[in-house]
Amino acid sequence: MADRASVTGVADVADQVRPPVASTGPLGWVRANLLDTWYNALLTLGVLVALYYLVRGFGGWVLLTAEWAVLTQNLQVLLVGQYPDEEIWRAGAVMLALPFVLGLGWSVWPGFCRRLAISLAVAAPLVAALPVEFASLAAGFRVYLLLNTVLVGAGWLLGRSTVFGSARSVLATWLVLFLGGLVFLRGFAASEALPFVGTKQWGGLMVTLLLSQAGIVISFPLGILFALGRRSSMAFVRVACVAYIEVLRGTPILALLFVTQVLLPLLLPDWMDMDRLTRGLVALILNNSAYMAENVRGGLQSVPSGQLEAARALGMRVHHITARIVLPQALRNVLPAIVGQFIILFKDTAVISLLGLLDFLGTANAILSGRQQWFNAEIEMFLFVAAVYWVFTYAMTSVSRAIERSMSKGVG
């Protein structure tokens, strides 16, 4: 009886005694990390004062002084370049494939695409609600923004069905929409419904997204093939892959661009006409596939040789060992480097402006230099361009982290 009473008394005391409030929670973190010594406290105070004046000055400039008309009056050009006004609906329809595919991906890969899909679904109506006039776009632009939210939801619902509820279905849908979108944008010479629009009239964010998507889709498998070929036991294949990787990694991207523009038309047969946009894409693919091959080769070398010997002892064939044992581990080990190369490719699309084709950054430069009224709006324009690039690169980084977490769950 006495023991029970003593235990009860100890429990009552434990319930009454709590940790000091200052040692836990946000306040405890501040005291432990920012105010633990007198010089850290002074440094924290100085940083807060500097941030106050910085935010006050920048906020006042954003709200009162900045000339945001350079964006609202040129938004159509920033998005699609000089694409004809009467055919602008085609570019809008193609770009609406992105929210739909994100919705599909959300239902199949909730860890990868959920945050991106939700962010787009929320951001679109917020932008539509901004009290600004998009002078360069039709009045239906706000409705177009709201369609992004609707298509994210439609893709998510469709992805939960048995037909589209698999990774292969989502990837196949994206590939069909991407290739169909290119044909839809280009049109046909003898068609009245879809008249031909040459790539010289393409530009803006649309070209940046198209080039980066095509470059990633093509350079990634090419990089894997060249990395595997570099480790091949066949001398001819190995030497050819090593020569490809080393030559193209050592050649600047600008030199490749000029080579593809000058030499490629001479090497192709007369019946094969390749426009400047496609030749620029070829240069991007050649450069990035070589870097991708080296990233993948580093992952291949990280796979323990004992696993290969065990697989051979079990009687597995070489292609099964590569596809089911080696490549999954290799790609997981170098996933950050691969995504880093994707980000570099996304930003390298800006170099095609040297060929007379205007991507997102090139279009912004053309707007600033084309009209005198925008000469003093460089800060506003380039802040917007930097923000857009940051959004896409951060999205790729977030997807990379989600994939890493997902793939590491099965690792013991």
C-alpha cells in the first residue's frame, strides 16, 4: 500500500513539473541558437534591423515605384513569342497539357507530383484575381488561368481510374500529348484549320519548355546507353563511347551550336530539311547526353560487384542483371547529379538566342531593346524572368527529393 502511494506521489510530482518554457518550442530554439551569447544577440539584432530596412525599401519599390507594365503589356510575347494572334489558341491549348499531366501524376505518384499539382491549382486562380490588366492578352486570359485548376482536378480524377491509374499510362499520355502538341503548334501547309506556323515565330516560355522537355527525354536514355557502352567488353563499342563522351564534354555548347547550324545541313540529304530550332535542340542533346553519361557511369561504379556475381550465379542474363539490379541502384545513387544536369539543360536553352531564336530570356531581352519606353524597366523584367526560372528549377529539385525519399524506403 505504501509502495502504491509513493508511486502515485512521484507521478503527481512528475505531472506538475514541466520543462522550462524557454528551453522548448520556438522560443527555446531562438534562445539556444540566436541569443545564447551577447555577441550572437548583437549579431541577431543587426541582421533584423538590416532585414527591416531591406524589406521596407524593396516592398515600397515593388508596390509604388516599379514599372510592372512591361510585364502586363508584353505577357503574350513572353509566353509564346511572335506566334500569330489568330492562332494563339493553339499555343494555349498545348500549354494546358501541363496541368492535366500533373493531375495524372498526382494520382499515380502522390509523393512526386502532389505538391506541384496543388501549387499550380492554387496559384492559377490567385494570379487570375490580381487587380491588373493584361493588355497584351485577350479578356479570356483569366478564364484560361482558371482552366489550369480545373484540368489539375480532371487529371487527378482520371488518374484514379483503372485505365490511367498506372505509371506507364501516365508516361504514355504525356508522350502522346507532347508529340501531338508539336504537330499542333506547327500545323500543315495545306490546312485551313491548322495553318503552318514556322518555328521562326515560336518563342518565349513555350520554346524554353519544349526544348527542355525534348532535351531531357532524349538525352537521358542516350546518356544511359553511352555509360553502359563505356563499360562494355567490346573494344569497338567502348572506344566509340569514350570518344563521344570525351569530345562532346570538352566542346563548349556554343561551339556545338554553330557546328550544328553550319555542318549539319551539309551532312543531311537534300530531302531532309531541319529548321534552326531542331538543329539547336540537336546541339543541346549532344552536349547534355555526354554529361549525363558520366553521371550514370559514376552510379554504375557504385554498385557492389558482389551483387553482379550473385546474379550471375543464379543464372540471370546480362540484360536482366543490368535492367533489374544495376541500373535501379546506379540511378538512385546519382539522382541528385542527374537532376542537376536537367536543371542545367533547362537553363542552357537560353543559348539558342544566338541562332536568332528567342527563348524566354531572349524574348525578354528583345522586348527591352525593341521599344524605348521599356529601357528603364530592366530590373522588373529580369526579376520576373529570374522568378520563373527559379520556380521551374525548384520544382525539379522538389521532385528529385521526393523520388530519393521514395527510393530509400526499400533500402535496409
